[in-house]
Amino acid sequence: MPELQRLRADHVPALLAFEQENRAFFAASVPDRGDDYFAHFDARLAALLAEQAAGICHFHVLVDTDGEVLGRFNLVDAADGSAELGYRVAEKATGRGLATATVRRLCALAAEEYGLTTLRAETTLDNPASQAVLTRAGFVPTGEELLLDGRPGIAYVRSTAGEA
């Protein structure tokens, strides 16, 4: 069974492999990170770990028993009891309920470990899989219309009250 782990520096090689192997898959539903992202991956990850150490963000990876990264699950811009949820799952790990189960687990961690009471998320209207994950994990649409890199999107919110 895959395990959700807080991001650490020793995840770097597996995380980079995950991002490279799934780049085209991710680019079909979210903007591509660009070549610069991969060229400076180590420095970017060091900056993320510094944000995590400061309590601004909480980064996680879903790893299998061999240490392969199957997904990223992040809580960013944590402030005043609220944070933004973001996630991506490897193409080969989709369709198995891992995203929903892991988002639910992260919602519990948000309350129990990080003291967060409200989580927000956004997705494009042409990403029904992400919309389904969010709905199954207890997020509700806010009615706010968004443009996400030029594509129509929808905002979601979820309370973590009762999780802790």
C-alpha cells in the first residue's frame, strides 16, 4: 500500500523521475512546468523545503513500497487556518482511488498536524477526474468562476472541522 510522506531532501531523485516520466501526461490537464523547472530542480526543491520548514507550505509525496513517487500532495500558502490544496498523480497510478484516498488523508493531516480548518482547491472545467476527486473528498464548489492559465476553472472549499 502506498504511503503518504512529508517531503524530504532524500525524495529528490524519485520526485524528479516522477515529474519527468509524467511530464506529457500532466501537461494535458495543467500547464507544463517548462524546461527551466527541470534544469533547476534541486534548487527549486531546496526552496520548497525552506518554505516547509517555515510552516508556509506542507509538501507530501505518495510513495510505493519501492520508494517510487506515485503522486504529490501539497498544502500551500498556509495562513490563518487555511491553505490551498494541490496534487498530481502519476499516469500509471490513476483510476485506482489513490488520489481520493490520499486527499482525504491529507485533509485529516491538515487538521491534526497543521491546525488548518479550511482547505481550498481549484481545477479546470475540462478536468472531470480532479473534480470527482475533490467532490469525493468532501470539497464543495464555491460558485467562483476562474481562469486557470486561460482555461475556465472552478474553485472548491472544504472544512476540516471534526477531522482532528
